[in-house]
Amino acid sequence: MHDTNRIYDVIGSIYEASYQPQNWPAALQLISELTESNSSAIVFQDFENERASVSHAYNISQKTLRLHSQLEGGDPNFRIFSEYVPVGKAAAVDHIISDRKKLEEFYGDEFNKYIIHSSLYYIGGAVLFSDTTRSAAVAINRRRDQGVWGHDQIELLNQLVPHLQRTLNIHKEFTLLRTKELALQNGLDRLLMGVIMFDKECRPVYINPVAQSILKYHPALSIEDQKIRASDSKETQKIYTAIRKASKKNSYSAKGLSTAFGLRHVTTSTVLPVLISPIHCIFSGLLTVNEYASAVMCFSDPDRPQPIEQDKLSQAYNLTPAEAKVVISISNGMTPRDISELHKVNVSTIRSQIKAIHTKLGITHNTELIKLILTGPYSGGLR
């Protein structure tokens, strides 16, 4: 019963590590202790580059890990396991090649020197998955004075292997999700409007570059001590009320949960338009530094020209340089006459260019044009 409880504790720690990778060293420590070993690691072998790497380790120094990654041809234990042991089956290398002299000949001088430096001697583990390009394994190491692997210890490891395999699959899915999230954040970074995401406690968990820029210079809105503030206390309360409303649990429809208003300041002549809405669908549960966003604030400054990159517009919509300049001018609130005066071109020419732009973009009105551009990835550098 004692061993059974220990195994359950180890299995629990393995699954915790699947979604909290910082817990892997603790899980590997429990695996090492259960198998009466000295150290352990999650090891990868890249067959294309013939290099090994370690994603997580317990009781292995950084210098040792660095030496391991520099081994010519990678880790030879992967070759032993691939030849003699099925994927998902635990084994000990000294059981496969029991003659130490033959094992050292197989390892070669470089790996034998690595073993001496690392205080390793008896190596066990299991390949968790393998394909044509990459293989992953759990490696568990015993010092010479700890003796060879026992069959009971290998059987204990065999009980853990299926859970380690599932954990790596879970971790792969979390990595994929995180990659998509980073791509999403990159898109948000490029939006030509201010975006701030809040958790249920009204704390900002994400601020895109345009929002940071507006917060620096516009007196109607600021963030102090991780709290959003308007220049007026009543306006500040209005913001918090709107965020809490948008963050309501089980609210799968944004209908009636979005709030729009304008923020004013005595030193500015224009209103800073603000929209606070729930976060749903792909944005739902957006994870940022272990915090979940549940509401988003979008805002822009009508008086400030947007930093749109002309080359990106031209490439995206096959616009001529002149047409791209017209699009940028319209997006920044200029009329055809304003544009003609700015570029010293007849207004009829500008109107012809606008018609050509509408055709290329598949739109009929300038309002559609502005919406398309301001929500596209055309932002330049912000000051």
C-alpha cells in the first residue's frame, strides 16, 4: 500500500507538470526517489541534426546539461533503446548490454568522459515517443555506488511510462495553444487602435502598443499601480462598472454587456471614444502571465494620425504608391479635398484613385475602408 500511495503521488505530480512546466523538476525528483536513483531528465534526440537536448531535469547541473547538448551525434542511449526496447517500455541500459566494457566501447570516448564528469553510471528510462525526425525519453540515472537497476525499480517505472506519454501529449497541446495565443497577441500588437484586456478583478493583463502610446500622452486615461484610471473619479467608476459587467460569468452573448462612452479632459477639445466588451470565442480565457482576460477595452484618439506603413498596404491590396497614400490619408480622417491640397493634385484625380481603391478592396464606402485599415496589421512604429 505504501508503494501504491507513492506511485499515485508521482502520477499526480506528472500531470501537474503537463500544464505547469515549472513543476517538472519536482515530478522528476519524485520519479528519481521512487526508483532510488540520483537524477533524471526529459531528453530529446533530433535525428536530423544529430543533437540531444534536455527540456527539464532534476539534480543535473547546467554545465552537465550543456555538455550533453554538445555531444557529437547526440545521446547514444537513444540508439540502444531504438534497437532493443519498444517505445513505451522501461529498461536499464546495463541490462541490455551487461558487459560494461562492451557498453563503453559502444558509448565511445566522448560519452564516457561525459559520464565521468556527470557522476552517472547506470542509466535507465523509456522512450516516450519517436518518429522519423525526433524522439523523446525519460532518462533516470544512478551513481556507481547506488548499484545496478533492479527489476522491481524497472517495473515501477513501467507503471509511470503511460502517464508520462499522456503528459507529453498534453504538454504538446498546451504548447500549440500557447503558440496560437502568441500569434493572436502579435495580431493585437499590430492593431491600429488601443486595446487593453482585463481580468475579473479589473486588472490589466495585456496592453497593446497603440494603447501604451495613447496612455503616455493623453490625459483622459492612465494606468497607475496596475489600475486603470480616468481623469475624473466618476469616469473611473464608469470604467470599472463596465469591466465588471463585461466580465460576468456564463455570459456567452455579448448582447447588452458592452458599454460605449467618451472620456474627456479639460485640456483637450476632443473626446476619447471607449468601448468595453466581453471576451468570447478565440479570445475567451486568453492567458497572459498566468492570468485570464475576461473583458477588453478598445479606444482611439481621433486627433492623432495613425502610423500606417505604405509598403504593407501596397503589398496586401496591390495598390500603387499614390493609392496607398490616399488610403492612409482617408484613414487619418482627411477628405478628398484635404488630400488634393496636401499632395498638390486635382481633387478629381483623388476621387478617381478612391474609386480604384474601392474596386481593389471590394468595398463601396470609405467607412468600410477605414474599418478595414484600422483593424489590419499595417501599424508602423509608435513613438
